[in-house]
Amino acid sequence: MTADDNKCTLITSAEIKILIPYSPQQIKRMEDDGRFPNRLRLGPNKICWVREEIENWLEERLKDRRGEKLSDQKNRYDQFSKIKKIVPGITEKTSA
């Protein structure tokens, strides 16, 4: 293990504001509920977060979004398939 293996990059409140479109109060509530990575207090007036934890949190949100879209499409297809069995000749209209 090298010294580089123990390094972590910190992200400031200003950077969080750019990356995460939530108010500071909402982020704090999410931290308290365990739905957002916890902050690190560096001093009485300075907080930050571990960049890797924030990036992982964002990646999880993206995975969730992709998963929801796929499952929504599958559910829609399954529902249409059931209706098609009941009403022969029906066709699915898709909207743009």
C-alpha cells in the first residue's frame, strides 16, 4: 500500500452547489436521513465531503434512473400484452 492509496479528494460546499441541485437545508436533511454522504467538518466554519462518496452517490442515482426507465417500459409492454389478448386487433400507439 502506498501513500497515494490513502489519499482522498475533498469537495467543498461551493462545488456541491454546482453538482447537486438541492438547497443546503435539503442536503443536510438527506444526510441526517442517511440518503446522502455525510459531511466532514474541517473546522468551525469549513465543511466538505469526500469526492468519491459524492460521485458514487450520483452514480447510484443514475443507475436508479436507468433501471426505472427500463422497468417502466417493461411494465407498459406487459400491460399492453395483457390487453392485446383480451381485445384482438388492438395496436399500441406511441407518442413522440
